[in-house]
Amino acid sequence: QVQLVQSGGGLVQAGGSLRLSCAASARIFSSYAVGWFRQAPGKEREFVAAISWTGGNTYYADSVKGRFTISRDNAKNSELQMNSLKPEDTAVYYCAAGLYGSGFGTLERPDAYNYWGQGTQVTVSS
């Protein structure tokens, strides 16, 4: 069973930056898409960003486009760089890995993913 372990997150003022990391317990990312989702209190989990299993395509929610950047190596590491953070970005963030995942229509859905990280809190103060 593959585990995804997240790190990063925390408290930052509006306009600041944070970097989230996601490390797999096995070198699977050469065959897996990686996605990042978030869930704010009282809201459903929502798509943030994803990178296809080939690494050749990235996808972003409109709300984070131009501010967040997803990256992934072909081994076991992924990062979500978050800049120009806003209070509405406050949520628990999750990374996920999906076997041979590609295409925005697929990767924006949580059911496209096989493995999930434990979640990490991001709080943006105004």
C-alpha cells in the first residue's frame, strides 16, 4: 500500500506564500498523476491543481490560476507552490495520486485518485 505524506502549510498573512510537499512511500510518480485538493470548513472538497501522469500537462482551478504552481518529479515528490495567498485559500489541503491520470475532466474529480495524503492546514489571515 502506497502512502502519501504531506508537509508544509501553516499560517501566513494575505499576500504571502507557502509551499506544500507530498512524498510517496514508493517511486510511483512516473506512472501517476498528482492532484491537489482542498476542503474548507462546511464545504465540499474542491480541486486545486493537477499534473498528468506524463508530467506534460498541468491543470488549475480558476480560483488559483496564476498564483499556484504544481510540480512533480518522476520518482516520489510533488510540490504545490502557493503565492499571493488570500483568506479564501484557507482550507485543509490534500495531495492525491492517480494511476495514469490525465485530462482536466478526469483529474478534477476526487474519484480519479487511488491514494491520498493525510491533509495539511493552510490558514491565510487578512
